[in-house]
Amino acid sequence: METITTWKDLTINSLNEMGLSIMKALPNILGAIIILIVGWLITRLIVFVLKRVLRFIKVDKLTEIINEKSIFGKTDLKFNITTVIVGFVKWIMFLVFLIVAADIMDWKIVSEEIGNLLRYLPKLFSAIALFMVGLYIASFVRTAIKGVFDSFDLNGGKIISNLVFYIIAIIITITALNQAGIDTEIITNNITIILGAFLAAMALAFGLGSREIIGDILRTFYVRKNFEIGDKVNIAGTEGIIVSIDSICMTLSTASGKTVLPIKYVAENRIEIIE
């Protein structure tokens, strides 16, 4: 009988302690739940107002410009600034109220870790913004270089413009990673060595193998600056009307037909413009 009585007393005491613990923790649990519900409602309200504000200031116009620039190349991936900003604010608000709820529940470790994450998010957001702006600039430079090559009727504009784009993109990526607090020393050193060797090889090949091409480009610039299509000229005894000028030759319409003269020949001979 004494054993049964002892077991009964132990069971009653355990249940009483559990009940007291639950009753003591119940207000904190209810308070945390209420905070999360209120936080959810406030977050929805802020997100609703933020969407209205972004729509009013026409942020989507910037989204259309970024997507039209094909920063990510020809892909189905579309960047939406409104979605990014709204998502960022939503998670910030959620984490703030989660910290408050964790403090109410006296979960110190959870509260501290979430606080550390919350303090890191602005740095991460600035790194993402830097990366996007850098890609936009790289895309603009790529378009400009390709336009210059197309205006001179030169080949290789697409290859060179894409090469410059990826070089700038790599530099911007490393900078964004540094902004995000990631150590990129090893990556930077390796990329610097590879990029230096690649540029040195390109410069050597370009200098040795493309001297004539560069000379023709400079001569073409000189000829186009001084002559226009439709001018009647006499070049070392060849008389005709200029039909076209490209990077390697000039085409004349003469009495006997069309005559194609190398641009080097045009630049090095006396030219008479016939009025």
C-alpha cells in the first residue's frame, strides 16, 4: 500500500508541476501568438500601401527598361523591381515581429540569431542592388561597343562587346560579394591572373596580326571624314562617283562600271573632288 501511495503522490506532484509550468507559460504563448497575428496584419497593410506607392511612382517602367536591355541575355528570366522590394520589406517585417515573439517567449538564442540575420539583410540588399546596377552598366557598355563596330561596318563587334560585358560582370560580381561580406581574396587573385594572361595574349595577337586591319580602320575614318557618298572624285586618274565606303575599300561608279579601290590606295593617293 505504501508503494501505491508513493506512486500516487509522485504522479499528482508531477501533474501539478506540469500544470503550473503550462499556466505560467500560457500567457507568454498567447502573447507571442497575438504579436505574430498583429504583425501579419500590419505587414499586409504595409505591403498593400507599398505596392500602391510603387505603382504611383511607376517603378515598373524601370523594370521594363531592365528587361528590354536583356541584362540576363536571351532568357525567360524577368527581373521585377516591385516584387523584389515588396518581398524584402515583407521578410523584414516578419523577422521583426518574430524577434518580439521570441523575446516574449524568453527564447534568447532565437532572438539573437534572428537579430543577427536582420542586421545582415541591409548589407545583402545593397550587394544585390550593386550587382543589378553593375549589370545594367555592363549591358549599356556592350550595346555601345557593338554600335560603334556596326557604324564602321566592322566585323567582330558582337564578340568583343560580349567579352567586355563578361569582364565587367565578373568585376561587379566580385565587388558585390565583397559588399555582402564574403571573402573573395582567393577568387580575385585567380581571376586576376587568368584575366591578365588572357588580355596579354589578346593584345599580343591583336598587335601582331591586326596591324593592317587597324591601319585600314584609321584610313576609313579619315576617308569618311573628308568624303561623302555621292561625291564625284578623281583618284590617281580614276574618275567616278563614290557609291560606298566600308572598312577595306571604296566603290566608285565610273563610266565603264563600278570600280573597287582598296582603302589604303585611296588614302595614299592624291584625290581631286570634282564640283
